[in-house]
Amino acid sequence: MTNEFDMILDKCIDRLSRGESLEKCLADYPEHKTRLEPLLKAMTETATAYSFVPSPEVKRNARLRFYSELERRRQPSFWQRIARPRLAWVSTVSILILLVISLVVMRPVLWPGLLETPPEDTQIPDLPSITIPGASANGNFIFLVSDDVNAIEDFSTVNVTIEKVALLQTGDQERWVEFTPQTTGFDLALLPGDTTQELWRGDVPLGEYTRVVIYVKQVFGTLKETGETIEIKLPPEELKLKIPFTVSAESVTTFTYDLTVVKTGNIQDGGKYLLKPQAGESGSSQTPVTNKPTAPGKEKGQGEPKKQP
């Protein structure tokens, strides 16, 4: 029962971190509402008390201390084993102790950013959108993907499936410009370093753009060492980059979206691989319209720079 409650508590914490409401989480576990509600309320009320992000080692140690203290407090004392008191003040004191632990340890270490409003740079604006109906061989915008070498060397294949791409157009009329790539699936393991793959070329509205968002459906990788195929996790929100660029009538704009696979923790101990965007390796370049379009799969070192010029 204890392990079941701990798992439910962890799930509720993750759901709250993704923005779900406390009431919805409690409604899914009515049999544990009495125990869950004070703990989750304590965390939500202290969500903005701290803003620093500790190191992974500090997080692990704090988590161990918290669960050790929680387990110790579940064990009855010598006098409790004899008398087994049922006084109401015992529950009150336990809640106060957990509240103090939440203020001092849990909030900054175990759940950084819980229920905080994300910084403006990371939010995706809720704006009108238009969809580009199709691709064009002579379009003014080329979308490429590449891989920044990280944990990708652990895999023989990393198959990524994309649903759509969205560009945030700014200016007089802010809106999202969306398109479905001609190539919705690709192997990221084949695109290390400066190698790129073209996913779409077409005409997008002229003007200034500030963000690029990739909506990824799924990512599966095959480990070189074991041959096992595993799911590579995605961030809680979409893969997004805030990089300004311009689409003009005088040039063709090429945007390279750089992805990387990172390893978090030890796989045998519950660790995982995560797909992340690399802003420092992504960017756009412009080519006069008189030049021939860049061929798919061409390396950045041959005319498709990874970063903005």
C-alpha cells in the first residue's frame, strides 16, 4: 500500500508539473484524496518560493532524505506500539512536519518550477494559424534537420516521426504558419555533425519570424550495445526554438533545426534518453533566388551553415 501511494504521489506531482489542476488529479484517486490533498496543496502553495535549479546529485540526495524521513515517520514509536493512540492532533502534527519539509527541501529540489508560469521565452503564444497547403520545388523556404553529436553514438538508428512544423510570424499580424513535411520520418543517427536532411520546401508568407516549433509524434532508437529498441522521451512541451529570421522575395531562406539525444541517469536504474533541440547549433541562412536550390542531404559545410551568418 505504501509503494502504491508513493507511486500515485509521484504521478500527481508530474501531472501538476505539466499544468493539470489539483482537483482533476484528486478526482482520479478518490480513495487517496485525504492523504494526497494536504501534500499537494502544500507544494502548490510554496511553488513560487524558490527559483534556483540544483544539480542532479543534490536532487537525488534530497529525494532520498525525504523518502527516508517519510518512511521513518510511518514507523510507530515504542509508546505508539504499546498504546496505539488515535488522537486527532497526531495527524495535524504530521501535516505540519510535511509542510516544513516541502518548504525547505521538496520544492526547490524535487519539483523545480512546479506550477510556475514558464518564462515568456518558453511559452507558445496562442495565436491564429494558417496551413500551407503543399510543398513547392522552387519555394522560398527550406526546412532541414541535423543532429548535434551527444548520446547519438549509443544508437545504430534513431527514427523520428514528425506531425507538423510551425513558424511564428510577427509584425502587423502575428500568426502561426504551419506545414506538414514532405518527409515526416527520418533517421537522426544518419545526420551527425554538419550533415543535414531536407524535410520540406515551399512558399511561406514573406516577413519576420521569431520561433520554430516541431511537433514530434514519436522517437524510437536501437541501442548498439544490446540491439534493443527503446522509446526516446520528449520534453513535456513541444520542441521549440526562439531564433529570429526573415523570409524575403529576394532570397531563399534555409532553416536548419538541430536536434540532439542526451542521456539522463543510468538505463538499468531507471534512467532514460531524451530528445532536445539545440538552439546554439540551429539557425537560418539566405541564398539569392538566382542560385539553385540546395539538394537534400547535403552537408552544412558545403553551403548550408548550421548557425546564422
